[in-house]
Amino acid sequence: MLQKKVLKQMPSDEKGNLIPKLEAEIRAIDLKISDLNAERHALVRILQRTKSEVFTAGATTRKNSFSKIVVEQEILQTLRRKEVPVSSADLLAAARTVRYNLKPVTFRTHLHRLKAKGLIVNSDEKGRGYWSLTPKADR
């Protein structure tokens, strides 16, 4: 009730200044909601995969270790599904379905770790920025 009374007493030029402020605040709230929905979606996917899949790395004790395993498994699964060299951008998009706020620099670290383990290689067919499974990892 007090809000209606204050709005009625407010001069019209002040109401005009209030509209953009309220619209900006609504946009900020919408952005937060969008971020929370993306985070929720990523967590739901992780939960589903955790229930349906046993990770090869065994039990993890640190949060970062779990995140690393989930992202690397998603990269490998994407490469298995595609069966052709996949661009780094497509792999990053797939990895973000399980960790929505994954930074490109961190993602490259995951790629290089998988390459060092001998699980993936740079594609000779399509050139730089494309990855494929090594024959031994293609199981």
C-alpha cells in the first residue's frame, strides 16, 4: 500500500527516471535466473551420468578432481559419438553441458591432459583445432 501512495505522490518526471532503473533491475534478475537455470541443468546432467555411469578414475576426494573427471569423460564421449574429428569449439560446448561455467583456458588444459595420456590426438585431416580419439582410446 505504501508503494502505491509513494508512486501517486511522485512527480511524473521522476517516474520517467524510475522506469529505466526498474527495467535494468529486471534484466539483471533475468540474467541471474538464466545463470541459475544453466547451473541447474548442468548439475542434473552430472547427477544423471553419475547414477548411470561408473567413472574409470575411481573415488575422488576433491571437488576439482570430480569436475575434471566429468569434463574429460564428456569430451571422450563426444568424440566417440561423432567418430570424426571434432572442433575445439564443439568439444567446449559439449563440456559446458556438464560444467556450465567452464573457462576456455581450463578446457584447453583438459584437452592437453587427455593428449598427454594418449587418449586424444590433434586431427591431421582437418588441421589445427580439431581432435579425435587415438585408436586405443576408441573402445
